[in-house]
Amino acid sequence: MTLDTKKSAFVKLGKFLGQFKEGNCTKDETVFGNDLFFEKFIDLIQLSQSHNGWYTPEQVYFSLQSWAEALTEANLDKWLSNYDLSKVEPKKVALVLAGNIPLVGFHDFLSVLITGHDVLVKTSSNDQHLLPFLANYLIASESGFKNKITFVEGKLEGFDAVIATGSNNTARYFEYYFKDKPSIIRKNRNSVAVLNGKETKEELTALGEDIFRYFGLGCRNVSKLFVPKGYSFDSFFEAIFEYQDVIHYEKYANNYDYNKAVFLMSNFKLLDNGFLTIKEDSSYGSPITSVFYEYYENLDDLQKRLEEESDKIQCIVSKDIVKNSIEFGTTQKPDLWDYADNVDTISFLSII
């Protein structure tokens, strides 16, 4: 397959995914493969929550729309224009995927195939159905993918390189197990927001999207706020009130009750609005249903700290008051060229 052939197949997939919106799944007769895949995919979306309680239809539809927007010819061309893939020698690349949010491993899957390699996929037990379905769609749209995509349930064998995602604990196992292979090993990371008290209500409401999307389970979800000394959280709580319905989801509510009780039994001082607790803490990784905060006195000092601790941070949100930050409300819609952990996956796959 040529690069153009592969890009064309993923553009078809993007158009297919674009049909699936919450409350409005509209079949476009011009989209390839609908007769075989459209109804089956609707059924799978509705069943996703039975496979993983956090995969509510709302969250799955959001993920699908994000990928539909990403998989356009213009985006693929822009993403790949800086690479020379003509000399890539096809290898077999193993993927060990996480399952915290829907299709969290799709970017790695896409990257391996678009660079011309074969992919050997070990899915998370929490996300075993969505990616195989999309793989079958790709194979139907371009038969050349048939022998390039393999899903495995047991031990990974016969691969040349690996991209593995997990916790800090599993990363130590990955580093030992894959020590003789070219690899990208991803560990725990969290995202932060830096506020200065001048944010508008609309910006703080958008920050709520960064906090609550996927129930806060993603590494791109904001789990830590940096605020100036004397900051009042009244405006923050007022702005995020529109996300209050999250507490009506049983799994979220159970975590909220449990984590709040643990904090209170430990005599921690909390701020609480009935569906989110915030606690002053120097750590980056807050429990689900909670966000940590920390005061800063000087933005230059904070900038230096964020740079020094960049290996713990996935992305930074701010009103352009610190370097390399992104806009409020955009953390869960990364571009194709926004690499996890800032590790250029395409460059890695170009030289293995």
C-alpha cells in the first residue's frame, strides 16, 4: 500500500465516524461500508457501557466525533508533511494499550499503520471492542490492511518494537520485559491549569470540560489547579455548576462519596460543591471526583517548576500566562501532531 492509499482509508474511517453523534446518528448514503457496519456500530456504542461502566454513550460519542474531526485529508497531510516515510522498512510493532477512556490507543494504532508497519495489538481488558471494530472497517475499506493488523489476548511474541502505556508500576515491568526492544514506555501523567483570577466565566466553564470529560479518567484531564495567593474559588464553582449532572452517574457518585469520606476522616480541609471536592495538595494526581490546588506567588517561579517537573505533566491549560499552554476546554481534542508525553511517535517509528 502507498501512503496515499493508507491515508485514503483513514479518511473513509473519519467520514464513517462522523455519522455518530449523541442523539443524532444520521446515515450518509455516500459513506463507504454503511450497509455492513452502520447498524452494528450503533449497537456496539450502546453496549459499550456494559463492557466498561465508564464508557457511557455520551463519552463514546464524544471520542468518535473527536476522531472524525481529526481524520481528514487536510489533517493527515499536515501531520505527515514533516516526515520522510519512503525509507521505512516494515517491522512488527506491538501495542500494549490502556483502557481508561474510549479509543485511548487509537493514535498509536494509526501511527504504526500509517508509517507502513504491521501492528500487534494487546487491548486493555477495559476496552476490547471499539478498536477491533474500527480495524475491521479499515480492512473492509482497504484489503491491504488485512495482514497488517493482529489482535492478541495472550503473550506478545514475534515483534520488533513496542509502545506500551500503563501506570508507573506497570511501566517498571514494561521496561524490564521489553528491555531488548526499541520502545516507548508511557507512565502516569496528569494535566494542570494555571489561573490568575482574571478568567471569564466562559473560560472557567470550558475548564470544567477539561476536568469532567471522561469523568476525569484521562491523562489529559485537569487534576491540579495553580492559583495566585488569595484566590477565591467562588467564580470557579459558579462556572462549573453546569456539570452538576455528573453526580447522577452511579459510578461517579460512589467515587465522590468514598474519596470525600477518606479526605474528611484524614481531617483534610476541603472545598466542596456537591459533585467535586478540591483540596490543597502539592501532588499532581488527584483521585477521581477531586481536583488538587496549590497557591503560587510568582509566575516565573511557577514556570520554572513546571519545566523541571515536565515528566509528570501531560498538558497545561491557561489564558496564555505560562509557556506551552493550551486554551481552556481543548485538552480532550488534541491534534494528530500533539504527541502523548511529547514523544514523537512517527519519528520513533521511522527509525526502528
